[in-house]
Amino acid sequence: MNGPARAASPARSGEAILQTERLSAGYNEEPIVVDFSVSIPSGSITTIIGPNGAGKSTLLRAIYGLNKYFGGSIRYLGQPIERLAPRDRLKLGIGFVPQGRCNFPLMTVRENLELGAYTLPRGEAGGAAERVLAMFPMLSAKLGVLAGNLSGGEQQILETAMVLEAAPRLLLLDEPSLGLSPAMQDQVFETISDLRGRGLTVLVIEQNAHGALEISDYGIVMELGRLFMTGPAKEIIDDPRIRTAYLGAAPA
Ligand SMILES: Nc1ncnc2c1ncn2[C@@H]1O[C@H](COP(=O)(O)OP(=O)(O)OP(=O)(O)O)[C@@H](O)[C@H]1O
Ligand SMILES: [Mg+2]
């Protein structure tokens, strides 16, 4: 059964699923993310890039409700969500995979997936693990393995699978390819493309700016907590300032 907090209608492809308007958020006295306005089209992949400390993680955490809110609005499918708790945002269809490795290393893959389904309404839990296992056959082969013994990439997939058990429509990913081999990074990007193919909208922070922008529809460049540039991913890749600062090209 769907709870009352569930969104009424899905956004059609291309319509905004998420909009922030002059969003400010942070931790202590001063906001870190300042006056941030951006619109994320439904069914797209959008990559956030920017230097260390720019506020990328803070932005993603603020969209999920994990930070101190200073002002502005966040609309999900047109509904204001900036005052909702994270688990209510999850119920509406926003999933968040934080930076880092798996949370329960001493539990098996199966136990982790059971835990991921634990918060779901009764009746949805059983099917949820099966559904994500069908998406990630690699996990099926390792159900009895302790999560902490999985490789970094496998742990990242497990964490993502646990969030996907809640069947989010918007998935927020913080640096999913960090610390992975180039081959595993490619697999992460393939998985993200696959999720878009299944109708999800993905907003992802990536240090592998080029690899991520190549599979993305849109890009967001953050600097010092503010929006520096946004537009189609191809325009960002081709922008001379971005090429020099983030994509390893020599200055013109
Ligand atoms: N828990 C916290 N308490 C106080 N300040 C924090 C906290 N987490 C981050 N900050 C500060 O917020 C600013 C932005 O950090 P944030 O983690 O959002 O940047 P980022 O763009 O994700 O960087 P990176 O690429 O290194 O992950 C930094 O100056 C950081 O010191
Ligand atoms: Mg970060």
C-alpha cells in the first residue's frame, strides 16, 4: 500500500522532476550552498562537477534533507519538500547514496538487502530484494558473502541496490566511482545509463568529470557554493574554461 506521502503523478520525461530556487544550506552559522537555483529534467542524467570543497556533497545532502536549511525552495514533482525529513523525501521517491563504502560490512549481502527492504511498507519488501537482484546479477552470486569482503565497486553497487529497493524516481549519487579502477568506473557509468533507461532520473557528483559528462544529458558546475554554469553536458565538455579546469586540457 502506498502511504499518503507518495507523489501523486510522475513527471513526464523532460519535465522538471526537481527544482531548487535560491536554495541555501550548510552546517553551522553560514550557509555553504548559496542561492542555488537549478532545474533537473525528468528522465535525465545530470552530473555535478566542481573543485574540492565547492559544496557538491552539501547540495546533494540538502536535497535529501540532511543539512541545515537556510532558505529558498526545493520542489519535487512540483511539491515543496524543503521542510520534510529525509525518510519522507525517500517515501516521495528520492533516493540518496552517500559517498563511501557499505554501511554494514559485517553482514552478508543478503542481510544488507533485507535491511534495505526493512523500511518498506509490508508487501513491498519481499519483491524489492528480488527486483534489485535481477538488476545486479553480480549480487546474486555473492548473497552469502560479508559485504565488507566485496570489492569497492561491488560495495558501491550493493549500497545503490539497497537504495533502489525503495524504488526511487530520483537517485542522488555522491561520487559513485571514487577509488575504483578505470574498468569499474566504466561499469558504474553503464549502470547509471541503465537506470536512466529504466526511467529513473539521476543526479550524480563525479570526480571523473569527463567520463560522467559523456553519459550525461546535463552538467552543473559548482564553485564556492554557487552555480558557476549549467547546460547540456556536451556544452560543458566543450567550454574552454571547463576543459582547462576540470577536463585536463591545456590552457588555450
Ligand atoms: N559536517 C560539516 N560541518 C561543517 N562544515 C562542513 C561539513 N561538511 C562539509 N563542510 C564544509 O562545507 C564545504 C563544502 O564541503 P562539501 O563536502 O560539500 O564539498 P564537495 O564539493 O563535496 O568537496 P569534495 O569534492 O572534496 O567532496 C567545505 O568547506 C567543508 O569544509
Ligand atoms: Mg563531496
